[in-house]
Amino acid sequence: MLAFLRKQKYLIDYTLASLLRRKGKNVGLLTVYTLIVFMLASVMLFAHGLRHEAGLVLQSTPEIIVQRMQAGRHAMIPAEYLQRIGRMRGVTKKEGRLWGYYYDSAVKANYTVMTGGQTDAVLSEIAIGSGIARVRGLAIGDYLTLRSQSGDAFSFKITAVLDTESELVSADLLLMAPGAFRHVFGTEEGLYTDLVLSVRNPREVSKVAEKLAKLLPDTRLITREEILRTYDAVFSWRQGVVFILLVGAVLAFVIFAWDKASGLSAEERREIGVLKAIGWETADIMRMKFWEGAIISLTAFLIGYVAAYVHVFFASASLFEPVLKGWSVLYPRFRLTPSVDGLQAATLFFFSVLPYIVATIVPIWRTSITDPDAVMR
């Protein structure tokens, strides 16, 4: 075993020396290789990080959302529906929510407006997301004016700017008192945007939803699991869009790498002939070329993946965030929690490293089984 390891060490030493003799070709190949791995890994890590972050955020959402449907569209739901639900078995909490969207023509962006549920909250006070504060240049103590459905202007004193740690979900958020919400949007008393229910046992969510569907046939029920699946599908779709945009670059790299790996130069053929002439066996030459392909591909993969990790989790993935985040105006600033999907990393490794190693071995085998004298001539 020790002799085998020592032999591999000598082969690696020779391979490194051989690579340095052709440093121009190999540095160019390594640079392009690393760049492709970096781009693909950045997209995969960022999409997975967003899915992971969304999953963590949505874990605190209610298990069931009840929305009233009218003519196939979402409509306001009467508070009387809460009485119709009653004390359903398994439901630990039920309440109505008020939320909506407000278009701000000054910055051409939609704000998400919600109420905190405090009936005694001051009508003239409001809390804003850090994205709104940044875009509008607002701070605590300033005033934000919103126009109601009837055209009346309401001025709210900003009492809080929501924590930047929650900017993923609060960048475009306005929090106001229920009474203020009803004044701005013209919502009548006794009407809610939707109802939310908390279920004690997660395994009973589908059963509770089934009962609600029979009890309230004019409603649409949305479970937390359905929201998670939707977010997963959206981020997967956006990830696929970026991959499609990178297809041209990837195909160009495949052609470039295959040409460099499979097309042996006259100098390389002569080197193989000399090695055969001085006693190297075909297996030794193939091992040497295996280590050459492994060194280049593994180095490119490690550098590219580490650079992508830093780019995504410490530089906010600035190259891809507009496509994958999806906000049109109010881009939240946040740092994703480092999260790596082992299956994704293994898939990228399999499709970026192994093909190149195979591409280096096949032409070498064809050359190494040829007579040394014919190769050198």
C-alpha cells in the first residue's frame, strides 16, 4: 500500500511539472472552467438559500388561510364567517386579517399594507419597512401621506422602521391600525381580507380544511404546505430561467474543454512516446493523465464553488439577485443564512468534473497503445 501511495505521489509531482510547462494553455482552461462552475454554483446556492429562507419565514404562518371567492375572484369576507366556523375540533385560534396593496406613484412601487390587529392602536401612527424608508428617505418621526379610495389625504407619523433582519418579508411593508386601514381603503366594519386558522396537530390540517370546504363552500382554502410548494416552484422556475440564459456559455465551455482535453498537441504526443520509450507502461501514462484532468477539474470546482459561496452568502449574490428575488422596485437587502444542498453540490460535481476527467483519458489511451517510435515520428 505504501509503495502504491509513493508511486501516486511521484505521478502527481510529474503531472504538476507537466502542467507548469504548458501554463498558458492550462491557466486559460482553468479560468474558463472556474468561471462556469462559479456561475452555475451561484445560481444553485442562491435559489436554494431563498427556498430555505422562505421555508423558515413561512413556518410561523397560520396553517390555513380562508379566502372568500366571488365570481372567481378574491373578495372581502364577513366577520360572520368566524361564527359559522365556531369551535371546530383541532383549531386553536381563528381571526380575521386586514391587508392589501397601496400603489405609490412617487416611487412607482406597490406597498404591502397590513394591520397589527391592535384595536386600540393610534390611528395616526404607522410602521414602515426598511425598503420604503430607504427609497423614500424617511426616518422615525417623519410623516408619510397616503391617499384614500375617495381621494382624501391621510398623514401618518412614522413610529418605527421594521428591523432589517426581517427585510426579506418586510421591505415593502406598512403596518397601521385597523381603523386607519379601513379609512384608507374604504373597508366597512365587519369585513376582513381573509381569515387565518391555527391547527394544533399539523397532521390534521388536511382534515380541518376538508371540513371547512363543506362548511364554507364559497371560500378557497390555502394551507401552509401549499404556500411552501408554490414558493419552491417559483424559485425553481427562476433558477431555470437563469440556467437557460447560461446555456450558451456552458455549451461553449463544453466545446472548449473537450477540444483542449481530447486534442493532443504534437508536443504531448512526443512526450508520451518518450515516456513509453524509457519504460513507462500504458497504465502509468493513463494514471498520469488522470491526475492531470483531476487536478484541473477539482481545482476549478473548488475555487468556483467557494467563490460562489462567498458571492451568495457574503455579497448578496449581486449578479443574479434581480432575476431570482423578483421585486421590481423595492429590492430588500438581506444576507441569506448559509445553506448548502448536498445533492445539488454532488450533481454539479458529477456534471462538471467527471466528464472532463473522462475526456482526458480516452485520447491518451489511444495514443499510449501506439508504438513509441511511430508516436515520436
